[in-house]
Amino acid sequence: MTTLGLVFFHCLVLFSGIYYSSAADTLTPTQSIRNGSTLVSSSKIFELGFFSPGESKNQYLAIWYKKFPDIVVWIANRENPVKDSHAIHTISSTGNLVIFDGENNIFWSSNSSRATKSPVFAQLLDSGNFVVRDNDTKSYLWESFDFPSDTQLPGMKMGRNFKTGINRFLTAWKDVYDPSPGDFTYRIDNIGLPQLFLRQGMKKRFRTGPWNGIRFSGVPLQNTTVLNYVFVDTTEELYINYAVKDNSLISRFMLTESGLLQRLVLYGNSGEWTVMYSVQNDLCDDYAQCGPNGICRINKRPICECLTGFLPRLPHEWEVLNWTGGCARRTPLDCQKGEGFVKLENVKLPDLLEFKFNKNLNLKECRAECFKNCSCTAYANSDISNGGSGCLMWFGNLIDIREYIQGQSKQDIYIRMPASELSDSSWKSKNIVIIVVTSTISGLLAFFLACWYRILKKKRKKIGKQTHPKLLLLK
Ligand SMILES: *[C@@H]1O[C@H](CO)[C@@H](O)[C@H](O)[C@H]1NC(C)=O
Ligand SMILES: *[C@@H]1O[C@H](CO)[C@@H](O)[C@H](O)[C@H]1NC(C)=O
Ligand SMILES: *[C@@H]1O[C@H](CO)[C@@H](O)[C@H](O)[C@H]1NC(C)=O
Ligand SMILES: *[C@@H]1O[C@H](CO)[C@@H](O)[C@H](O)[C@H]1NC(C)=O
Ligand SMILES: *[C@@H]1O[C@H](CO)[C@@H](O)[C@H](O)[C@H]1NC(C)=O
Ligand SMILES: *[C@@H]1O[C@H](CO)[C@@H](O)[C@H](O)[C@H]1NC(C)=O
């Protein structure tokens, strides 16, 4: 069915009034969904049925907003559409959801692993979750929230369940009219510390920075007046989730086919979705924008600088604002006496590529540990809550550092410097002191000269108009 067809169909049922009274939210093993029939959640928020994007004849079993049939939030068979018009969806007596065509070829199956002997049924909930339930216990045997498409609805966990092995993440559509899995994915990685990555294929495009006990080090995760966010990291589960506080607000979070992470909202009866924010906010959010050992500051021009003690590796490229080459040390580390660290305040921590993580060390012990190993290039507290704890150490280049401007809780990092750079920076600060002193002296001098001049001027007034003040000054 085309989108137009769907809209027409919806208008038809809206005016006939028969559909609402007969539309059910459950599917039992004796029933099926086919040829335009759908399930509708009990408060008529979501609808499940077959849809065909654009001009395509491909049939996908999907969930969309009842009021917005062209906003599809979940698809079962996105990799394997039914090509004829006889797509059928059923539930087996053992609780498996199945899609097949007019010739009984199976196109998709939910492969529910939890077997049950009790009667089963599938139900479309008002949350947009499509669940398979055991009729005796009413517990879920399978749920669509465990297999996200490109959209995270409120209450839908993004992340892992270590017990079941399920990893829920977003995969963008290939293009606006092709819901098959595209290149972009957004998921939580848990290498050392949890952080979210947007990837295009294997390539990293954006990351939130590691979780630092309060937020991901590069993005805020703050409750607002309309939304609550949760981050859960236990031995059983690791996920982020959100809830909408305001009943008049509908919200969804999606990964667009062009790789944008957007929070969309719809107020009351406005009928129009608006973008509340995009997670990728500015150029500094592009992964490794400033190359290795560079730092991105969005309020500076140019936005990229080398870290203290580093110089552009490819100066000519750097001059024309091609920062991909990044920066290299002005003076190599030699692990000789006098090496130390410079503090860089309020940053998104570098990516965890070559690193060590020890949550039992404090900052002082972390410094000592980093100091011991000549290839340790930086360290930081891994958790900044309650005054800071834990130890992260980096080895090799520092990738994708940006200044974090939201303020509030500061995430600092300490970068290793050879003795010469450290004495150079103290020389620089001495120099600044000298400049301040000199300028204070010259300021005082100017003040005395001005006083003297005024005194002379008064004198001159007394002497008479014919005398030139300059001559007086020269006397
Ligand atoms: C579905 O509709 C098509 C065309 O309207 C019809 O040819 C087909 O027999 C129907 N399939 C079923 C299973 O009712
Ligand atoms: C179900 O299992 C079959 C066979 O193991 C597999 O080919 C198919 O991709 C699975 N379907 C889903 C939705 O995981
Ligand atoms: C579920 O069980 C109830 C009785 O507890 C029964 O009335 C109902 O028909 C059953 N529904 C399904 C879908 O099996
Ligand atoms: C947001 O509020 C909820 C409910 O009060 C709370 O559980 C959660 O921890 C808060 N999230 C953050 C990130 O502070
Ligand atoms: C930037 O510099 C790198 C390294 O020399 C080069 O490979 C790349 O093509 C340059 N990018 C652009 C857009 O010129
Ligand atoms: C320093 O750390 C690196 C990276 O973890 C490790 O490979 C190396 O063995 C360490 N060197 C010493 C002397 O401990």
C-alpha cells in the first residue's frame, strides 16, 4: 500500500467509524494481519500493519503513529520485504511471530527463544512496544523494543542486557524510501567505560565521550522540564532510556538516513513535529575534527589548536584549515627527569583507543601510575562525581578532544610534558609577570607625568597666555 493509499485508508476508517470499534490490539494464533487490516493500541496511539514506502511495492510489517501513518517507528522485516501483495502476519501457537507471502514462503520470524506451553498472544501496547505474551502469566516472551529500527521511543532501552545477550541499538534507513539497514548505527560500546558511538560502516563519526559518573564526558544528560533521562550500568544491564514527563508532549529520538541524531517533539494538537535538538551540535562534534593531539574549541577561530607542547604535523595543511594531520610533540618525551603534566580543564575526554582503566586509584595514585610508564601520555579521573575517583590512562595519540562548554561539573585531563616544555611554560608565566610589573610601572609613570602636566598647566595659567606649554615642559 502506498503512503497515499494508507492516508486514504485511514480517512475511510475515520469517517466510517466502524474500524475503531472493531480494531483490536491483540493477535491470537487463529488470527492474521493481511490486506490492510491492522492492530491498534488500546488508546489508539500506535498502529501495526503492512506498509510500503513511497512508490515501492515492498511490504513491511511496521508500527507507526495512528495519527501519523507516514511516521514509521519500527519495522520487523526491513531486510526482507514481501514482494507480492499477499503479505500475511501471524503468531504460531508456540509464540513465534511470522511473516509470509501468498505462497507460504517465510520472510521473517521473531525466533522467540523462550518456549511456553500456555496459550500465547501478541499485543500492541500504547508505548509502541509489540509484545508476545504468555496468557497465563502475562509475561513477555518477546518484545519489539528489544529490536529497534531507527527510532527510540520513550521507555525503550538502548544498550545491553548481559543475561540475554541482547544489544539494542539504532540503525538508520538506507534512504527516505528504503527502510533496509543503512550505513549509520548508534550504539553503546563498553570498552573500558560506556560511551555511545555514531558510526558510518566501521568509521566513527561522533561519540559522546565516556560516562564519567555524572554524564557522558562530551554531552549533557540532564533532566529537563519535559524529559527525564536515565543511565543504568549494573552487572545485569547497561543502557540509556528516557521518559516524557509532560502528557501533552509526544517525543521520539531517531537516527536519520543522513546520520543525524535528532530528538523530535510534538505538542498537544499542533499536528507538527519539530526538532527539539540534534545530538551533533557543531563542527567540534565531528569525530577527530582536529586530528591526533589537537583540541577543538567551538568559540575560537580557527576551531582547532594543537595541545600545549604540540605543533601541527603538516603545517601547510593546517594553515588552510585541514586539521586531519593533527599535531606532534615539539619536543619528544624521553622519560628523563623533570617530566610532568599540564592540566587541561573541562574537556570531552579523548577516545579510549590505547588506555588503561583502574577504578580503584585516586588522582594522585593515577598520576604516579602514569608517571611510571614512559608511554603513558595522559591521565584523568574516570569518575568526577563526589570529588573525583578512578583512573584512566592514555597511551599514544590523544584523539577527539573538545572543550566542553556547558560548565557545571568539570572534567579535567593531565597531559604529559617533557621537562623542557614545563620549564618553557613556567618561563612563559614568569614573562607574563614581568610584563604585568612593567606595565604597572609605566602606568604609574604616566600618572605622575599627568599630575606634573596639570600642575604646570595651572602655573602657566598664572604666568600668562603667551607662554607655550611645550616650552615650559622642556625647561
Ligand atoms: C488481498 O487482496 C488482493 C487484492 O485486493 C487479493 O487478490 C487477495 O486475494 C487478497 N488476499 C487475501 C489472502 O485475502
Ligand atoms: C531467525 O532464525 C533464522 C534461522 O536461524 C535466521 O535466518 C533469521 O535471520 C532469524 N530471524 C531473526 C529476526 O532474527
Ligand atoms: C487468555 O486467558 C483467558 C482466561 O484467563 C481467556 O479468557 C482468554 O480467552 C485467553 N486469551 C487468549 C488470547 O488465549
Ligand atoms: C532524572 O530523573 C529521574 C527521576 O527522578 C532520575 O531517576 C534520574 O536519575 C534523573 N537523571 C539524571 C541524568 O539526573
Ligand atoms: C587534508 O590533508 C590530508 C593529509 O595531507 C589529505 O590526505 C587530505 O586529502 C586533505 N583533505 C582535504 C579536504 O584537502
Ligand atoms: C606501559 O604500558 C603499556 C600499555 O599498557 C604496556 O604495553 C607496557 O608494557 C608498559 N610498560 C611498562 C614498563 O610497564
